[in-house]
Amino acid sequence: MLKIIKLEWKKNRLTSYFKGLAICIVGIFVAVALMSLGSQKGNDPMFPNYEEFMSLTNILIRIVFIIFSSVILSRIVIDEYKSNTIQVLFTYPLQRKKIIQSKLSIVFGFCFFSIIISTLIINISVFFLNPIMGFFEAPVSISEIITTVPTTFINAFMIAGVSLIPLYFGMRKKSTATTITSAVLIGFLINATVSNGGSSTSLFQFIGVPIVFCLLGLVIGYLSYHKIDKIDVA
Amino acid sequence: MNSVIQINQLSKTYRGTETVSNVNMNINKGEIYGFLGPNGAGKTTIMKMILNLVKPSLGEIIVFDQRILETSYEYLKKIGSIIEYPEFYERLTAKENLDLHCEYIGYHHPGAVNEVLEIVGLKGVEKKKIHEFSLGMKQRLGIARAIVTKPEILILDEPINGLDPIGIKDIRELLLILKEKYGITILISSHIVSEIESIADTIGIINHGRLLKEVKMEEIRKENEEYLEIQVDNLEKTTHVLKNKLGIKKYEIVGRHIIRIFEHENSSSQINKELILNGVVVNGIEKQQHNLEEYFLKLINGGNQHA
């Protein structure tokens, strides 16, 4: 399976997506940092502390990488069906299940690691830049950052699961546009924040919701290949 | 005979319609098997079933003495194929596509890709991306991809579509070389008889999902006897001369001025002389042979009547 992943990687030139990843990380950080700095001029700072600062950052990270993963998903799965190269792929002496599993692992893995890496990089940047630039008043300690590590991993895993949901919509009409649109909708749906002024809440905060969505994504992934040996590739 | 692909009572039903029905085929080692039939006859479906892309509803396919199961895939290593339109990864170059193909098959042979590009006449454009290729070039590249790993069986679904006459000739010669030099078994489909008539050893004729006939080319040639075709001004007078003066009984009137004679006792010059002497104007006289095209049309029309 590693070999198939490697070939997929090469075939789709996935290395070039690292540039996109870097741009996303910088973009998210700059956006949140500017919001923070800008709001301080008007005596009503957006983020009093590290926690608040990261809560918006995490929302952006989740939305961005659900969408980014759907781009990769459409590139390596949907496009293959759309352009019918899947037919060529299935005439190779490889187990079909493994082929699809490899493709889905790339999407899952990409989403998971991108979220970890971007969270890590932004955390490091915050830690070092906050004393200089003052994004928020309350100083942030290393231990505070470290306590967020387990949640980051759990969230990354859950979002990686969620990132497979667009597969269901995209495969119905083998459409790239549908795949990405559904990813945008899902991303906003589970991360959108509803606020009544004082307190705010988003679907992602009810732990049950991301778990259900993640499981849904994994089930969709599983369904896409569990009967693949019985299906005609027309 | 050692058969490489054996198909027994194969049927495929798509949403209640039978597209392939009770087909039995036998493809022997080292032969070129021409698969003839009009568009939509079921050729592609059968080829896809051999490649396990489409699953049979009934019947079995045996490749290299092994029955193909839903989960079979190892045997595909030995098969090169083009099915329908040759699909490639459009963003990659011709060479990258072939390299990738070799890696997927697990065939590592430096120089093989260059060699095969040379064979199909695509040397010099290997660094071009596929989306810049014409249909003919893609078709050539498709053939290159099918043969680059030196498979034991080639399955080519209408490989000559979109090729220019020189390309067609090249491919025909290439297939003969592959058969003779490397002993590759080739299954090639077409709806144009003349395309494969000259290279096939066995022909399977298919229409409406049924295999109407599986026959050796040699037999077809034997079956399709020679005849003499004469163009005359007056058919009545001609038949009179043929029957009464020359004693010819086996003839056939095929047009208002054309008659065919199937007996060979009299030479064409004799017949010509006799007709002229009896006042028939002979506009043309020619020795001919039923070609496979007619044979094929006859079979397909016959098949229609039975259906």
C-alpha cells in the first residue's frame, strides 16, 4: 500500500501542495493577528487571552483544511473517475480495495497532518511574537500551550474524518465542483459560531457533533471501497 | 490446442437487458483473434469482462488456466490493454505516463519506455503533456502503453480508431511482429472488416451480444470461392448463352447488368468470346472473390433474421 501511496503522490504531484499548505498557514496567522492588532486601536480588543485567540485560529484552520482536503480528494479520487483513468488503474495487478484505501489515506493523512503542523507553527509564532507584538494582554506560558496538544490531535483526527464526507457528494455526479462546494458547506456548518453577544457557541463545541460527522466520513470512505470488487467499472 | 483465454457461456445483463448472451470463445496461444461486430454488439463488454472491469452475470472466463474471480487481479500483470478511448493522465507527459504505468505493473527495465516510443513513432514528443496530443497520437501512445511491459496477451479495443492510413499500416505490421517475434496472443476488436481481415488468424463475429461464428481465416478463404463477374448489356441473352451454349448452371444475377459465374470449367476468354459471338455486349469481365466484408454482412443479417 505504501507503494501505491507513493505512486499516487508522484502521479498527482502532491509535493506541490506543500506550497499551498504554507500559504494557508501564513494566511490564517496573518488574518487572526491583524484582527487582533486592529481591534486594539478601538479599545475593544477581540482576544483578551491565548485561549480566545486560538479559538478563532482553530476555527479557521478547520474550515481551511476541510476545503483544502476536498481539493485533494477531488484531484486523486473524483478526477480519476471523471476522466475514466480509474479504468486504467483497475487493469493493474493491484487489489482495488488497496488502491482506494491508499487514495483515501492520503486525503485523511493530509488533513490530519496539515492541521497538526499549522496548529504547531501558529502556536510557536504566537509564543514568540506575542511578547513583541502584543496580540492579547494576558501572557501565554508554555504549559498553557502544551495542555492543548491532546485536543489538537483529537480535533485533527475528527476533521480528517469529516474531510471524507465530500466524497459522497462528489461521487454521485463525479464532479469536482460538487466535492468542493460540499466541503465548504460542511466546513462552515460545523464551525460556524452562533453568538448572542455575551457567549457564543458552535456545533463543533458539542463533542457529539464532530464525533458523528467524523464517523460519517469514515463510513463513507469505507462504503466507497467495500463492494468495489463487485462493481462494474463502466 | 493450448488456449490462453477461454470463455464459457458468458452472459451479462445490464438493468434487465442482456448485452452479452451465452458467449463461448476460445483464444489460442500466439494467435491474433479478430473480434468483429457492429458498434454496440458487446465487444467492449466482453473485453472488459476479461479484464475484470465488468463482472459477468453468468458463465466463466479462464485466463492462463485460472478462472477469473471477482477479486482476481494477479493475472492482469500479463495483459496489456486499450479499452475504448485511450485515457491518460492529462497533466503528465507521455514519458511520465508510461513510466508510471511500468511502476504500477512492477516492470523495471531501463530503456523500455524509450524503445516503445520509438516503435510507435512518438519519439520527440515524449516530453509533451498529454492534453496537447491529438487522438491519433493518444491512440499510438495507448498502444505503446499496452505493449511496453511485454505482456503475454494484448487486448485492443478498436485500436485503429483515429489513426491515419500510415498509422493503420504501422500498427498492423507491429501487431504481426509482436505475434511472430514475441509470441504474444492478441485479441483485437473492430467494426471495420478490412482492418483485421489481413492479420487475424481467427475471427469471432458478434452481434446483439451473441457470438455468431468463430472461424479460422483459412476456412473463410476456402469457403469463399472465386467467381467471375461479367458486366453485360442484356441479361436475358447472356443467361441463354451461358445455359445453352456453355452449359453453365451455377450463376447469379446481382444487378441489372451484372452476373456472377461460379463454375470454372470455362476460361474467362472462352466465355467472353461466346458471348460476343452471340451478340452480347460485354462491358467488363473480372475474376473476383467474396471478401470477408460480404461474408460478415451476410452473417450479421442472417443473425438478425433469427433474432
